[in-house]
Amino acid sequence: MHCYLHTLMDFYSLIYAVCQQADESLNFEEQILEAAKSIATATAALVKAASVAQRELVEQGKVSIVCTRFV
């Protein structure tokens, strides 16, 4: 089974690394853009990992699928 805590820690590590590794050769706007891109990449990885973990929980019968329609 996928380790949720490990995935979450990886996500926060990526975000922390983004905050610590500002490229001084870029101007302020470019640094913000690069940070935003890195955060988006880390978020996408977290969503993928969470989807896999959720699928595993459903397959193991630990949770059930509930479909909700938002209007």
C-alpha cells in the first residue's frame, strides 16, 4: 500500500525546496513564475499519488466509492 504520510512529506519537501532555492539570476517576476511552476508540478504529483492510494483502499474494501453530483 502507498504510504500517505511519505507522499505528504515528499510534497512538503518539494515545496520547501522551492522556497529555499531561489535563482538569484532571475528577476523577481521570473522567480515567482518558476516557484509557481514547481508548486504546480508538486501538486500534480500529490494528486496522482492520492488517486493511486484511494484506488488501493477501494480495492481492499476499506472505503467505498460514493458518487456525488454537484449542481
